[in-house]
Amino acid sequence: MNSATDTVAAILADPRFKAAVATLEREHDRTVEDIIRLTEIPAPPFKEERRAAAYLDMLRAHGLEEVEQDAVGNVMGRRRGSGNGSTVVVAAHLDTVFPEGTDVRVRREGTKLFAPGVGDDTRSLAVNLAFVRALDAAGIRTRADLLILGDVGEEGLGDLRGVRHFFTEGRHRDQVDAFFTVDSPEVDRIVTGGIGSKRYRIGFHGPGGHSFAAFGLVNPAYAMARAALALAGLAAPEAPRTTHCVSVLGGGTSVNAIPNAVWMEVDLRSQSAEELARLEAEFLRAVEAAAAEENAARSTREGPVTVEVAPIGDRPAGHTPVEAPIVQLATAAVAAHGYTPRQEYSSTDANIPMSLGIPAVKIGSGGRGGRAHSLEEWIDVEPGESLRGMSASLATILAVAGIAD
């Protein structure tokens, strides 16, 4: 056996860990109640305040120390360890992708819960609280402190703003030795690589005019089309996996008018920071070239086409090496629970610490789920599978944080 396997085997054999798992089982219904309670508090993009307030109260009720809310809305509390102040962060994000006004009432069918955001990532918020209760009931003290974090702005245009603030301006930023984001139910999927992304809104502006009477003037829509086609032709290697997409378009005033303004939003992604930087530079050059070509192709007597480039997203790429202890321990814990662990790339809160060289992975909250980011999102809270996954993730956290003698 390797050392990671030995470490995990020792944890699973420890009577205290068995007592913690027994508490998870005994309190399963309470965990489900917490999932439902939190899910039914709307947390649309940039409006997580109500859910954050509720979670802050729950952290406080669980007896954590230094319970606080920071300047961007993250809430957190510390479970003190026996060591020298080193910290392992256990995070889950508060926000969902769903806009204000979405019906977030939970519908239950057997062991399945249906509601927008129930699995991504509300289940994880409740599971992290269940971990605290289980450790307390079993009398387990970790060597490292556990900082339980409910963070804002993980989804979409939130652009990881909660964890970004935590690691750039938060008061705990220099204390973190390892970072877990608990995100989505699937325990077998261990995210060890952060897919970086650059997102832009590109505006093309021109004089406009009547589609017939002013024909021959520069047309911002043609410039935008040139830029979109240029992006379509840029190299996107399979290794490291790299992608690009023109995703949202708008502008114009009438079918019989040359538009004076059009815009598009684009998404550029890569597993490699270097490849992403190459793609970004080539795309931005193509945008300027597209405007120049349109200005050369048609009349600018009423004014040229100009370009406005507005960044709307910047997620850094990163990677926690496979040989890192946090990856080895997570893999061993998942395998010990009968899963086939898969190490993957994705875009999660772990991107930020990965990009800073801090050991970080995404682990699952247990159980099964599906249809994430849809109105029919669901999770299955059947106790057996839920508890197996929760046990695997709790063992992973304890393997990294250590159990005090």
C-alpha cells in the first residue's frame, strides 16, 4: 500500500471516524431539512444576501469561532484544530445561476428533491454543516483548523468573486494550507485542474444610416461578422484542451437600418494559462483587424467603425499535480469507498487557489443528481448512497487536515 492508502485506511478504522459516520447517518433527515431550507432561500447572481445571512446564523449555531461576513458577502467560521494555526478551507458556494424571481420551492418525489440549485451547490452547504456536527459528536479534533466557507459569486458572471476576494484581500489569505470546494454530488469526480477562461463583450460602433439610402457606409455588423469568423478559425488544440465560442449577440435598431451599434460576447477557455493567453491575444488582434478591414472596404465619410472591448470574466487556469498529497489522499479515500475516482479539469472555486500554487481540489457532497443549471435540477437523498459519498469526502478532509491524537 502507498502512504495515502495507509493514511486513509487508518482513518476508516479509527473508532472516532466510525462514530462520526454514525452521526451522519443518525442526522441524515436533519441534513435533508437543511438542504430544503437553504434551497428555498433564493440566491440569484449578485443577490446572495438572504442565503448568506441564514448560513451565517447556521455557522454560529454550530459553535464555530470567528464567525464573520467579509466585504463581498462571503460567510465563514473556524473550527479550531490542535496544531500551529495552519488552515484547511472547506468551501461551498452560496449562489445559483438562476435569476431573481425563479421558483425555488423544493418538490419531493420519494428520495428525490427537485428545485433549481438544489445540487449546485446547496446540498454542499448543508453537508459541510453535517460534517461539523459529526466531528463534534465523535470528539474528533483535527490538527489543522477547518475554516468552513460559504462563498458568493462562483457562477457565471460572478467570476469567482467570492473566493477571489478571500485570497486577494481577505484576512485569512496567508493562512491557507489546503482548499476544498465541495461542489455537486458526484464524489468520484475529483477536480484537480482549473480551466481558465477569458470573457469579453465586444462592441462595434459606426455612423448608421438607412439600409438603402446610406448603402456603402461602413457597417458595424459586417465588422462583427469578420471578427466572429476570425475567432472560428483560431487554433483550439485538444491538448491542452482549449475552446472558443461566440455566445451572445445583440444590437441594431431596425431591419431597414445600418446599425450604429452591435455587440457580441465571447468565451475563451483552456486548461493551460499559456494557451489561453495565446488565444486571447490572437482574438483581440482579430477584432482590431476586423474593424480595420471594414473601414477599408466601405465609406467612412460619416465616421469609421470603432471597437469597444470590455472584459466581463477572467478565471485563472491552474492545476494541483497528481502527486500532491491532497490529490493522492482524495483519490485513496474515494477508492476506499468503492468508487472509481476520476481526476478532471473543470471551472470551480478551486481555480483561484490552484492558480496561486495552493493545494486545492473539488470534491463531491455525496449521493446522485442531474439536470444542473436547469429548472428540473434534482438530487437523490437516498440514505445509503448519500452517506457513502459523505463518508468519502469527510475522510478526504480528515486525511488532509489530520486527526489529533
